Amino acid sequence: MNYTELSRTIAFTAPLVSAMVCLVFTAVNTLHCATPELRRIRYRMIAGYLTIMSFWFGMVGYSLSWDLTVCLAPVLRPLYLVMYVVVYGLMRTVTGGSGISGENNGNGGGTKPMSGLHYVVPLCVAAMELVMFITVPAGDRTLPAYGSELDVAGYVVTGIAAVYSVLYPVLCIRVLARHLRSGPVSHRGSIIFLMVAMSLRLVMLPVPIGGMILGKMPLTDLGAGWFVVVIPSFIAYSVSCMLLLSHGCVDSRDIDPTEGTEEADDGGGEEDGAAQRLSTGLSRERIDAYLEGSRPWLDPDFTVDDMARDLLTNRTYMSTFINAAYGMNFNRLVNSYRLTEMDILREEAELNGLSMTISKLATLAGFSNYRSYHRARGQE
């Protein structure tokens, strides 16, 4: 094995290890998920990371041995397509949409579930690859096709892979950008970092790997340059896993097994009782950390829908939990933070010898105007 092959092999293990670590952390985190809905999301994440691992494991084998490459090719090329779909599903889940498996994950907010049609083309390619693998003798198999008589089939698959290499990263960037434009979001810095990684992945990954598959020089001899190629994927897997695992899981010992039952017993209705039981993925500590860390209430347009989206739940669950845990509705909870901020701003202004009107302080604290501040003060 020469320097180029060794460097390429080691580089391909980086995203493989990243996906493996994400898989382990997700599996451990699943044990602490408080609701079946969150566990189902974690199971889909595990399936996604397994798919990603399978592809990069195949790329390691591809780099090590031509004979192994010929055997792996029928699986490797469909996995390349599926990997892009899986990463797109992860990005949708990160932003509070429905992703990975095409099922609604219960986050609400009106996001359409990811269609299973995304997997139709990879499945068709897998079926074609299987037929070719069975019918073409091992000695006649070449890349990207299966011998001169079947070149067209191989180049069709390569063309599809090229389309996926551009289309799905663009979709990922689009859904992340839309999430950032939608208003205050938690972990904004990480979302931006993830968006940059996906943009770099769009530029760096398809061309070198496509050139390697086609055997085009100088793309087959990048050497240590392959580490640069795989860095965006390494980052994307790690950051998306961190963001996903930061939402919705608590230690089951912190959950009161009777929580959510009193609402129904007191005449709150069967629907409200169900919502309360499903909201146990939330906790006061998690909501307090979000409100104190991200300070989304500084935006006068901040709503319960925004908060539900950022905490990966929906409006019903969020409103029900706030009423039960805090003894007040969403508006009063948010206004309590704004009123505290008003007091802090007033004290700072006095210390610095600044003269600021109550209306100006109210606006800086997140109130839309003096009237909304006066109304909130009267509700204390």
C-alpha cells in the first residue's frame, strides 16, 4: 500500500468513527428518553448512523482492495444515495421537522413529514445493482459499470449519484437557513456551524469521490488531501448528533409516574390529559436553561410556537406543561423574565447615570410597547 492509498484509507475512517461515536451516544441516550415518541426518534437516528457507517466502511474497503471493491460496489453505490437522504432527514429533525424515516416526529409546527419517495430511487438502484451482480461474472465487473456492454447502466447510476450529491446538500442548507430565518432558535451558533459544514460538504465531497470512482487523475492521488474532503462530513455528523441529543431526554427517575393524570381526573378532558402525559419529555430545568441561556423573550414576537419548535415539542404539549409546572400560562412566564430584565436595566442605567424612559426600557427588555409592559406589571 502506497502513501496515497494509506492516507485515503485513514481519512475515510474519520467519518466512520464519527458516525460510530454518534451511534454509541445515541444508543446510551435512548435509555434516558422520557417518552415513546423521543425513543422512536432515537431509534431512527440509530438506523441513520448505521447507514452512514456502512457507507464509509465500504469506502475504507474500496480504498484497501480492488477485489473487495468489486464485491462491495453493488451495495456501496445505493448506500451513497441513501446516505444523502439520511443526512437530509437528520437536518430536518435538528430543525424540528419530521425526518429520517418519513414519519411525523410529534414536534408540531405544521412541518410536513418527510416522504418515503426519497428512498424510491436508491431502492431502484439497489435492485439494478443486485441484478447486475448476479448476472455478470466477477471477472467482467469494472467500475463504474459492469463491462463494455453494460457501461450505460453504470454511467446512469453515476449520474444519479452526481444529482444526489448536489440536490440533497442544497436541501439540507435550505432547511437550516429557513430554520434560522424563522425567529429565535436555541443553539443558533451550532446551527450556523452545521450549515457551513453542509455547504463545504456540497463543494468538497462529490467531485473527489466521483473522480476516484471513475479513476480520473489527479483526483485518485489526493493523498492527505482526503482529510480535507471528509472533514465536513465528520463535523456534520457530530454537530447534528449533539443538537439532537440536547433535546427531549431526561433521567426517568426525575419523572413523576403520576404526572399528567390529575388533569384528566379534574375534568380537563381526555385530550388534555394525553397531552400532559406526553409532555414529560420536558422539565422545568430544561425550560429554565433555555429561557435563561438563549433569552428568546427579548424578541417581542416570541411565541409559544417558537418555544415549542426550539424544544422539539408542539404547542399543546408546551402550553400544558407550563401551566402544570409553573402555575401560569406562557405569556405570564415570559413576561416575568422581561420584568426582571426591566429591573436590571433600570439599575444599570442609574449606576451609569443614564436617563432612560420606561418605554425605552420596556422595549429593551422584550416588550412590544409600554402598554404591554403596563399590562404585564398589573398581572403580577
